[in-house]
Amino acid sequence: MRVAITGGTGLVGRFLVQDALAAGDRVTLLSRTTPDAFAGPAAHLPYGLGETPDLKGHDVLIHCAFAHVPGRYRGGEGDDPAGFTRANLDGSIALFQAARDAAVPRVIFLSSRAVYGAYAPGTTLTEDLPPKPDTLYGQVKWQAEQWLADAAAHDFTPISLRATGVYGPAGPGQAHKWTGLFADYLSGQPIAPRRGTELHGDDLARAVRIARDAPTGAYNLSDITLDRHDLLALVARETGCTHPLPARSDAPVSAMDCTRMHALGWRPGGMARLRSSLPALMTGPGAVPAP
């Protein structure tokens, strides 16, 4: 199968690239940056959001590229909301149109739980809830979903994957999502209590693979609800660090109901996957030296 992936050199996209290559797919990476060694035999097509690449001959387009202030998604527009919208919404629509013009039969869009942003903490989030984004990031993701849904009736089969935050080992020259948090803890900095939902990049990649044959529509993707206290307790155990752990958060968290994806056979790895991933998070790219 010929698979085109945008954003495949990024923190999240590389999981999808590695999964596709491992399955024997012919992968085309659409990115501004040249792929590192992890991309192996993947072809590279220079691409930036807003451009219209030639996607002829591809069976699937997976779109996970996103332009934002480094390290931030919500609030990723910085001081340029118009440019943020132009790059990410207009750029995504231009890409989807290129897929339609090239007769790519299936488009998989990496959306976000941010489309549910305005629901009260503690709400169980299902795909049947009307999206209520309360950030520009969530609004752009939802508007891109809507464009895909409108195009679906005539042109191709779209899937929108509403993923929660993705963790996992970083690629070469990158920092993983908890690099800064681990550094602060290991250096003795005070850590604010927080908990939220998390998903390993390998589990996201598995969902993307399942989505290639899934019915059109939107699917929630989430796995564990994780408190910083519990995460950093694992780090302390791994490193021998004796700095105080943050208090447990008492803030309610909106869990994502993933029944729709579970019905297709998707089973994320839970806390066991987090524990097995920790050594790579502590020693691989983006790792912080233990005290």
C-alpha cells in the first residue's frame, strides 16, 4: 500500500512512519525537513502547509502536520492567530483538495480532544457530543473535520481521529513531551499538581492502521488518566531521586469514551505500556541526566 504522511518527522508523526514501514508499506514523507535515519526507505516529498502536493498513486493520506509555536498546541498561535489559521486550516483544506484531485481513496486526519474544549471538567466525552472548541487550536481542528465530512459524500472516505496528548520516546534531536517536566523534578524545582489523559504514540499508530478500514466518521483516542504524582514516582524509582513529589491533583478530568474504536479491535497498552516505555524516556533522545 502507498501511504503519504504529513508531519512524519515530528514528535507524533514519526510513530506513524515507523509503523507503516514495519508493515511493509511504501511511505512518502511530506515535510519541510529531510527525514533522519529512522525513516529508512521512505521517499521524501518537500512540503509545507498551504502547498498542493502531487498525491497521485497513493492509497492513503495521513495528515498530522501542524504549524504552531514550539511546545504549544493550545495557544500555539502565539501572537499571529491569522497566520495560524491560514497555515493550519487553509493549508489542511488545500491538502485535502489535492488528495481529492489525485483520487486518493482514504484520508485520515489527526484531530484532537480539543474539539470538546468547552465541556465542563468531568464530562464523559463521546463522539456524539457536539464539538465546542474553546481555543483557536480546537476550532481549527473542528473546522478541518467539517470540511472533510462535507467532502466525503462525493469524493473520498475520511476519518478524523480525536486524539488526546501523545507521549513516547523522542526521535533523534528531539525532546519528548515530558523532558521539561522531568528536568524540573530532577533538579528539585516545585511541580504544580496536574492530571490528564495520555496515549502512547505506538497505540496511536495502531489506531491509524485500523482506521484505514474503518467506517467514515470521527473516533476518540485516549488511554490512561495520569497524575503527575504517579508519573514522577516512576521517575524517582527509575533514578533514585529523592526530591518531594507533587501533591495529587483533585481537579476533575473529562475522560474520553473510546468505545467506537474499541469496537474495531483497538486496545491501547495502559499503565503497563507507560512503565515499559520509561527507560527509553529516561535514556534516549530528550533524556535528562539523573542527579
